[in-house]
Amino acid sequence: MHFKPRLLLTVLGAFVWLPALAACSDAAKPAVEPTPSAAPSPAAPREVTLQLNWKPEPEFGPFYAAQEIGAFAKHGLEVELRPGGSGAPTTELLGSKGVQFAIVSADEIIRARAIGNKLVGIFAVYQKDPMSLITHRARGLKSLAEVIKAPGTLALERGAPFATWFEKTVGYGPAKIVPSPYGDLSFLRNDPNYAMQGFATSEPVAARKLGLEVDVFLVADAGFNAYQTVLAVHEDLLTQDAALVKSMLEAVTAGWRAYQSDPKATNAVMGKLNPTMDAATFAAVAVAQLPHVESDATRTRGPGTMELARWQTLVTQMTDTGLIKQPVDPAACFRDPVALLAAK
């Protein structure tokens, strides 16, 4: 702002007063107003990818809910939720650092670490493994061991850790073993002596919708209980960017709580991305998975929590059955999310 002083001068005293007035005028000038500085621009969100191992379904509800309620954005993240499918190379992508986060299973982490791929689980959605064998109720089979020993057709992923564990501890019977149909129920519908692997949270819901009466035998109840739908990272990311991992965990924890509270909006979002599952099935699966998502541990400690004893048991089972050839430290396979969130 410019300031013009009024000069009250007489002609005779002009030369006397001019210097003084000049000094006064300088003193009277107000301080120059500072130029307003631009407001600091908010930090750009961190762009990261979360690779899923299957199509958008309720098991991934916490992640899609975190996006839907703005939890990722709140914690400074822009997350690409990348759907997967059968054979999605999630462990390889994490090992090569092609993605920052991926969904795997606990047994996949152990196998990866046995060959030097240092993956770490940081949040387990499924506290109880929903992997199961599904068969027609009319067969009258009473246990998972009976399903494995019975004649007929048994569809499963022969190289999966749980299947190898079956082979070593229970032993297969006369059944014809064929590859897993990965959710395709047409064989189950057409063959009364057919049994197949599937998640207890989804395939049985779809089977009943087709009018099939089925029995479901959980692998976990037989003794092989791996954490499933595990959010994992490479060990280097934990070391080099703990703040990013913590931000992701905070957002996912918020998403977990939101999805458990009311899954409807998130199911609608996932339904648009996966039109093979209708709204009624999304709703039914979200309810069916509650016994697998919630546990005494999640109720007392918090969502996603994992326990060392479970990892120790799984490492022992996989070592004893020859699934891993090199020693693996169970404590290195995971970080409990509750502890990670509490760390400063």
C-alpha cells in the first residue's frame, strides 16, 4: 500500500521543515503488509496396488469397504484393487516387488519363505480356514476322512498344501481324483458321487441355491487350519516404509469394521465388478463367512490378528509332510497387525 503525507508548509519554513517532514513521513508509514503466502498443498496420495487372488467377493469386503468409505484416502493412499483368479501369481508378484500388497494364504507364505521369498502376513481376514470338501448329503458321509476314502470322484487341487497333508496323514481311497473346478458346480449337480473342494462360505451357498442338499467338511476341523485371505507384503517394505504399511493397516481395519457392520453398500460395489454373483448371494455369503472372520482373538485383540502358535503348528505340518525342504522361522512369517498399529 502506498502512503502520501500531507505537507503543511509555509513558504519561508519550507526548506527548514522538509528534511524533518521527510523523516516523519517515513516513520508514519505503516509496515508493509506481507504478501499472503500460498497455503501448503496437501501431499499427493501414495499410489499402491493390492493384488487379490480371486474375483471380488465378500472375503475381500474389508478392502473394498476401505475404498468405499474413504478410509484409503483418509490415510493418504490411492489403492488399485486388482482382481485375480485361479492361479493368480500373488506370491511371485510380491517377491519380485511388482506390487506392494497382495492376498495370499498362510501356507503360501511358508512355502515362499522356504525358497527365499521373504513374504510377511500382516492381516488375516479369515481366522478359521473355510477350505472344505463338499459332497451330496444323500451319500451319508460323516467326516472329511470318509469323503477322501469313499469311491466316486474327488475334485481338488492335488498340489495344494491341504491336499498333500490329506495324502500323507489320511491317505486317499479308490476315488478318481480330478482337478478342482474352482467354483463350477455343474459336475456336483450332475454326479451324485462327486465331491469337490471349495470355501464353506461360498460354494455351499451357491449349491443350495441350485436346490442341492450338501454336506460341508472343513479342512480346519480335520487339523489343517491355515489363515486365509491374508494381506501380505515383502519384508523389505516393512523395513523401508513402515509408515506406508501402517497406513494400509489403519485403512483396512476401518474397512473390516465397516463391512462387518453393514456390508450392503460394499456388496453392491463388488457386485458390479463381479456380475456372476447376484445380490442375494453376496448377502448370504457375507453372513456365512462370519464364523470364519470373527474369532475370540478378533473380539479381544482386534481385526486381522494372528498368533504365533498357529504359525508354528502349520510350519511343523508342512515340514513333516515334505511340503517345505528348508527350515522356516514361524515368527518371521507374520507381524501381528495389533502390534504394528501400536508401534510408533
